[in-house]
Amino acid sequence: MRPLFWLLLAVGVVANVFVTTFSGLTGATEIVASAGTGVVALGAGVGLWLTRARVRAEGRA
């Protein structure tokens, strides 16, 4: 599952850079496309954070 999240994160970031820099979109279409790619990247980041390895601290109450 984690490799899929890493792939989605990379694709979301690259797609967002493409949309904001090279796509030629303007106005509402650029906003919607940028928001969509941002949601993918943020969702992948949250998925990675939720599936991280948790280390239990010894000696703490």
C-alpha cells in the first residue's frame, strides 16, 4: 500500500507543477485542476502518515 501512496504523491506533485506552469490553463479551469492535483498529493501524504511505522517509547508513562 505504501508504494502506491508514494506513487500518488509523486504523480500529484508533478501534475500540480505541470498544471501551474506548462498547461496554459487560466481562470477557473486552472483552479479546479490545481485543487484536484493538490487533493491527490495531500491524500497520499495523509495515507503515508497513517501507515507509518510507530515506535513505542519505552519508559514513558
